[in-house]
Amino acid sequence: MMCKIGVRALIAAMAGIGACGHVAAADAYPTKPVRIVIGFSPGGFIDLTARLVAGPLAAALGQQVVVDNRPGASGIIAAEMVSKSQPDGYTLLISGSSISIVGNLYRSATFDVQRDL
């Protein structure tokens, strides 16, 4: 029961994040598939969480939700991809908390976690 409540809260939060993109836009959200990008291999905890959220989120939004695994560099590859995508709420990132210190550890990172994500 506790897990079900947590998944519902995560779905509501992700739907809210995606819906607040452009309030004055004429198009309804979503008009195309939503992509959840994960910086880890399939089968892990973060992948399982994303896949548990994807089904109910797709049902709630009435649109397909695709889970896209981009493993490597402790999630930096996925975070860079998301940071370069359009800020329209169609590309979401699920990552571990370690992504928050990328700027302090890797000077070669091409994104700023606070500004770009």
C-alpha cells in the first residue's frame, strides 16, 4: 500500500511538472508521446520506478509514455540529453540524487543542474 501511494504521488508530480510548461499555449498537453529518460541500465531500481510510473501516467495523460534508458557516466549522458531537449515538458529525467553534484565533480559537464534541469 505504501508503494502504491508513493507511485501515485510521483505520477501526480510528474503530470504537474509537464503541464506547467507554457500556460498560455493554445495546444493541449500532451499532443505527442512523453519520454522519460533514465541514466541507468534496465532492471535497476530507477528503471523499475520509471516503468511503474509510465503506465499510469500514460493512462492519466491519454498519451504514450516511453521509458528511454541512456546508461553511462553515472547518469551524466542522460542528463546532458535532457538538458539539450526542448523545455516543453515532453522529455523528463529520472535520476539518482548524485546528479546534483555533477558540476562540482566534473568540470567537463556541459550543463548546469540548477539552470538546465
